[in-house]
Amino acid sequence: MSQNNNSPELMSFPASLGKDVAQGQHYMLLDSYESKSAVDKEGSGTRISSIALYIPPGSLTTTIGQNFQALEGGATKAVATGARGGFGETASMLGEAFSGVFTKPKIVADFNAAARGLARNAHMALVYRGPQEFRTHTFNFSFWPKSVEEGKEVQKIIKDIQAGSTPRIAGWSGGKAKVSKLMAPFFQSPRQWEIKFLKAKTGGANPYLFKIGRSVITTITINHDPDTLVSFHSDGIPVHSTLAVTFQEMEYVISQDEVSEQLAQNLEDIKEYNKKRKAMEEHNKLHNKGLNKP
């Protein structure tokens, strides 16, 4: 795809989008960037293309998930940590506190359940295990080109998104411009994308909609006969094409709430505890080494 090295390729659909925006229609903008690493920040890198499209129906939805897990003994551990006030002290006493609870033979528990109708209180607690997978957003575009120009623009958009969702081959070219597919040892990661919902007339971001972080395309589906009726214009342009694109964010959604002083202190306690444990392990290694000398 030919493009100016100094400016991104600009595309839009439908042809009336500019007029529709001026009359009050909101739209979305897809900007693609050269991928340099998995931690590129928003707005960084060389912008390769910019595509303005209508917002497809059913696309203004997002899901944020978190992982919580039931932990046996979690309630007791939480109380013990709170009572002692420090992670290090809690870690040192857990073995004694729970040795009796977790080493009882299963036969005793079975006897109590069968003979007395008793079940041991496992002191379950729902504990946090971190965010779920990175968010995904799917957009289903439907293209009905009404002219040759619109048909060509649709093909440019589809080809650009396809090119931006697939890897390139990379390797040592030995001075050659292109690397052989058979000889290339690496795949260069596909482009990264920024997705914005923009307001009509002003073109500014819509503050009432969720923001999507920098993303990559995980899947695309191109269909040139979505109505199960193969039909083309006289020049070969499909009458109706659809494009389904799934983006996945590269970072988790993080709360802007401040971290409490108690949590910050707990983190310091963990750091100090790990430091002391490492020092103790080194001391034990040296001690054992000295005992093993002939």
C-alpha cells in the first residue's frame, strides 16, 4: 500500500461522513501505529493510517472483569493479619496457628459429618487474585458502497486493517530490501491501534463514553456476501461487505482511587519481611557450608 512516509494515509466511510458529522452525527476514529514494544504508550510511535468510520450499532459496550477466589482459611488469616498489624509477624506465626487445623486426618472430618452432622468451619473468604483478561471490543461494520469511489475506499479500509492486524517477517537481509519468507527467523508484531469516539461538529472526544486504551487486533472477519447472495456491481465491487474487527487492550483498566496508608505500610512490611528472609537464607547457607567442611 503506497503512502507518504511523512504523513499517515487517511480514509473514511461513507463518503458523506464529513457532511453527516457537520449535521450532528458522531463517529469513530481508528489510528494505527508502528509497533515497537508491548508497552508503547498512547500517542507514541509512527502513525501509519487514520480511518474515520460511522459508529456501528451495538458497539458501545465494554466489560471489566476481576478475579476473586474462595480461599480456605482466608477469613482467619485476614483477622490474624489485622490483629498483628504487620505482614512479617503474621507470616511467622501462621505455621503454629494453623498446623492443627490443616493436618487433621480426613477420617475425623468424615466421622463428625456422618455421626454428628458436623462440618469443619473452613473459614472461607473471597480473596482478590487480580484483573481478568485484557478488555476486548468488537466492531461490526457494514459497507454498502454507492459509487465506484466508495467501493474503492471500502477496499482500502479493509486492506489497511488486514495489513495492520497481521505480522511482517523480519531477519537479517544481507543488504537486500526484502527478506525471504523461508529464511526469516522472526515475525515483527502487527500494528497497535488507538480507538476514539468523537463528537459531531467539534471532533473532540465524547466525555460521556468509555475510553479504549491502546489495542491490537486479535481477529478480523471479512465477508463479501453477508446476505448469502453473491452480487457485484458491473466493475466487480461487492454490493455489500461486512468487516468484524476485535481489538484487545494492551493494559489493564486501573482505578484512580488513592492507596490507603495502611496498605502502603503493609507493602513496606512485605518488602522488609522478604529482605529479612533472604538474609536468613544466606546465613543458613553459610552456616551449613561451614558444618559440612571436613
